[in-house]
Amino acid sequence: MTYRPTGIITALVTAFDDEGQLSEERLRKSVQFQIAHGIHGLCPTGGTGEPLSLSEDEYNRALEIVIDEVKGRIPVIAGVLLVDQAMTIRIIKHAARVGAAAAMLIPPYFVRTSQRQVFKHFSDIAARTNFPLLVFNTPSRSGVNLEPDFIVRLAKEVDAFVGVKEGSTSLAAVQCIIRDAPPEFCVLQASDALQVVTWAMGGKGGIVAIANLIPDIFMEMWNAFQRGDLARARELQLQILPLNAVTYAEGHPGPLKRALELVGRPAGSPRPPIYPVMEETEKKLQAVLKDLKLL
């Protein structure tokens, strides 16, 4: 049966040690924390996992560690946000071998390719991997906005694509994809701030970064929505907006990693060109973490 991503999926940070090297111990602890709070899935080595600073060996090792620690309890979506097609295919094949449920792709950035070429790129990867795939539409990062018609065509014509992580922040785009794509195609919201409204339109869940910090709140939000308590779900969505704003105030995931340090779950500093947060951001982080009773 083909994997269909649903629910709250944490976009996992890549844990480093104090010397900036991949930390197996910290990464395993992160996985344990997420599973203990009932999260539905994990997406390591995605945008929150500093993919551009990882070597191919580190990609593979991080995926191995996460999947081994999960031990089949929840699905793992391997983020493979690369331009190089050959390396993308190698990492997807490795992820499949070690037990990932799916892989997530991004349109090639910097090269300013056309949507026709993006479609061919994705189709070629699908043909050479034979593995469930998601597309991450994030125009602010990739420089390419995948229009709803593109994503619907991908869903209909390339069987490997099982969902989209929609990060354009356009609710109109979300509506169009949900309306026109096959019903089994899963629309997941990328923005931590737009979860409830996306679910209300028929979205299947979200791949969210600040669930690294507050998986319990996201799970309560999801469960409230599922039982029809829209007022509680909306209340929780509004409650996390200040945290969402400050964690994206500087290069991602710099503030998020600093917040994890502050609450006693260190994942190391981000690698350059992401640097420690400014004093102003530090103060805002401490304030919102206190408001959420995390400090």
C-alpha cells in the first residue's frame, strides 16, 4: 500500500555536537522526544535540517540514525532538497533501503529553470527511484513557485507523487490543489501559522518546524480539530503565532536551535552561513518561551 502522509509531521532539526559534527546521541534524543509526544511522523534532512550544509555521507547517516531510532513506530519522510539529480537519486535509494516511507523533493534552485523542466526533473527522479515522493513548494527558498495546475498535473500523471508540502502561503493555491488533485493526494501545510485553516479546507496535516519545540501543542491542536472542537484548535493556533514569528526572525533554523538550547534540549549551533542569533532575537525567544511555560 502506498504511503499517504497525514497528521503532524515534525521537520526535524539536524543535531550537531559542540564541535559542529553530526551528533548521534542528540539526534536519537530528538526522535525519542517526538515519539513520546505522539507525533505522527518525522521529516529529517528537510529545510529545517540544514540540508545545504550536509555532505552526502551526513545525509545518509542522519537518515540511518533517525530511522533506526524510530524502529518502525512512525513513518519517516527523507528530505532531499538538492539540485544535483544524481545525488538526489542516490540519497533517495539509500533512504528506501534503510526504511524511509517517502522522500521530499524541491524544485532546483538558483538555476531559474522553467516549470516544464521541473516536471521533467521530477518525472526522471520518480522513474529512477520507484519510491513515494512529495514535492515541497517553497517559492521563497527555491525561487520557483509551482502553480496549482503544475502540482495537480504531477499528482495525476506521476504515480510516485503522493503529496505536497505547500509553502507558498497562498490559501487560494491550497484550495485549488485540494479541489482538483486526486482525492488520495495529500496536501500538507508548510507554514506553522496556517495549519488549522488548511485542515479546514481539506488538508491532510502539516510538516512543521516548531514542533521540534512544542509537539504537544501541535498534537493537542490536531486532536481538537479531529474531534470537531474548532474553537480549541483555533485558540492553540493563535497561541503559537508569537513563537512562529520569532523562530523565523533570522536564518532558519538558527532561532529554533537556540530555543532548543534554552529549554534544555540542545541540538548544537547551526552551521555557517547561519550564525548565532542577535541579542534582540534572544530576548524575544526567552519571552515567548516563558509565555508558553517552556522556561
